Amino acid sequence: EKGGWSSFMAKEISEEPEAVAKTILGRVDDRGTVTIPELDGLDELFLDIDRIVVIACGTASYAGAVGKYAIEKWAKVPVDVELSHEFRYREPVITPRTLVISISQSGETMDTLMAVKFARESGARTVSICNTQGATIPRESDAVVYTHAGPEVAVASTKAFVAQITALYLLALHVARVRGALSAEVIAEQAAELQAIPDKIAAVLENNDTIEQLAHWMADTRAVLFLGRHVGFPIAMEGALKLKELAYIHAEGFAAGELKHGPIALIEPGQPVFVVVPSPRGAQTIHSKVVSNIEEIRARGARIIAIAEEGDVAVLPSADEVIRIPLAGPLFEPLLSVVPLQVFAMALASAKGLDVDQPRNLAKSVTVE
Ligand code: M6R
């Protein structure tokens, strides 16, 4: 039931802190050791693999794209992220040392199910990340890591997305431990960062007024662009997808570094652009490059809404609006920066009088290929 909320989507966004906390529960001990009990007995497999392929569709694929950064950094295994429907209809190189990780909220998405079956038949080992107990995809996989976001009713995926990133990060730390790729100390530090995320999401949710007002002002907007870099890139893609599916507005996400390779031609006076700004405490070069991107598009008249961490003053001269997120380690920013983008799409769709839970032409679970 919706409780006191105006929509399932509003309710589900409010449940994001809990979705992350419950997904972590029972997988990090008092000393900060990350062990996913469902992966017990797979140590040999994790020691043997030389490559990971993540397969998923839509929002789940953007969670996978975020996860790639963590798996490569922590577990030091190369990762490719593929759309399920593209993976299956070519001749991907799969060996017994390939681990295929599927991500699906429903566990019933036909494109992903067929890709998992194909991967198994081709000799890969398969792990599924799924939010629905006993669904078909986990049953077809060698192992499953459940996300514990609770049932997601709204067609647009929100709380499942943050839970999927959480599960991927736990998986990355689990594999890093087994492979000896990280020290116990570093694993504990990262686990503590993850455990701090639920309270930080709750803080973001308390500051929704600016983004909701913005959505009301922008109800007549025809096109919105989203820019991000590093883990902010898949977040830009996800922000654009949310706006397309909920508000029926043409929206595109880009890697900020691609701007000068084409998309900057789209910038004309008044064009709204959301920019997911990486922390200045992380890789300095990435932060300053994104700030330069903001200045470049500002000079061409773009209207800039920056999602930036508290205290980042570099964005102030060029951004029209700044949405603040609490400080977090660089890899953890996506779990915070996606929230205002979800709220924005929902508020804009509501301002247009649209049904945010049941957007036109879409189904919650896509059970045909
Ligand atoms: O159930 P799944 O996670 O496999 O669904 C995958 C996509 O169909 C899904 O994420 C879709 O993109 C959502 N409508 C996005 O909000």
C-alpha cells in the first residue's frame, strides 16, 4: 500500500535508506569483513576467474556500469558491462574463467533471462543480483545475491537501483577479500563508507525543496541534458532515463568528456543541463575538468543545475542552481547524486499531471524479448 504517499514512487524513494541498509545487513561483520553468505563455497571460482561480464537492461544496466568501477578498483578483475539483448546476439568470447553477473530487480526480464541461459550454455559461471525471492533468473543462475529493497511497485526503478549498487559493492569487496586484492583494513574502510550511506541518503531526501521547485518551473521544458564523469556518467544516463520514462521529455545523458566530441553543438541559450560533479576531494583532475565543462557550456548560454558535494565552491560562479549532497568517498557518490535526479523526474511528471507509477507504454517487468 501507498501509506500516506502520493504515489508508490514517492514511497519507494523514501525507502531508499532502508533498501541500502537491509542489503548490507548480515554481510559486514563487526570488524568490517565483507562476507556474502550466499557466495559461500565459491572461493575457488572467484580465484579462478579472469574476467567479469555484467548483463542487465535499463536502470539495472546503469547500476552495473557503476559497479564496474568498484569491481575493477577493489577486486582488480576486468569488467565489461553489456545490455542483455546485445550480449546474446553476437559471438562474445566466453570461457570457463568468465563470470557473468546478471542484475534484475524483477528477476523475470526475458532479455536478461535468455542472456543468462546463453552464458551458462557457453560455459560461463553465473551469479544473479535480484530483488525478488525465487524469481526465474536466480533459479537459472549458479548463485544469487539478493537485494533487500522490498517490493518495488512503481514502473520506474528507484530503491532497487541503490540496492543493486550496494550489492555490487559488497560483491566487489567479497571478491577482493577472497583474491587478496585488498587488505582487511581497506575493505573495512570501504564497508564503513557503505554503512554510512543510508543516513546520507536520508539527509539528501530532507532537502528536496529546491529540486521540486525547479521541476515545477521546468514543466514546459522540451529537452534536458545530463552530464557526468567516472561513476557520475552512468548516473547522468539514469537521470535521463528517469526523465524520459516519467515525464516524456527528450533527455540525454553524456560522459562529460564527450562534450567537445559532439554534444556541445546542442547547447543553445536556455538549454537546461544537469551536471553530476565529482568530489574535489577525489581525483582533482576529474573535478577540475568537469568544472571546465560547466564553464564551457555556461559561456554558450546553458542553464546549469549542478549536483555537487557540500562545500564545493568551484561550481558556484557558473551554476544557476546547486543541489548539495553530503560528503562521501568518490565511489559512493552515485548512491547520493542519483536521488535528486529521481525526485526531479517524479516532480516534473507530477507537475505535468502524469501518472508517475504507470507511465505510458511501459510495464514493470518486461517478459517478452
Ligand atoms: O526487472 P529488471 O531490473 O530486469 O528491469 C530492467 C529494466 O526493464 C528496468 O530497469 C527499466 O529500465 C525501468 N523501467 C527503469 O526505471
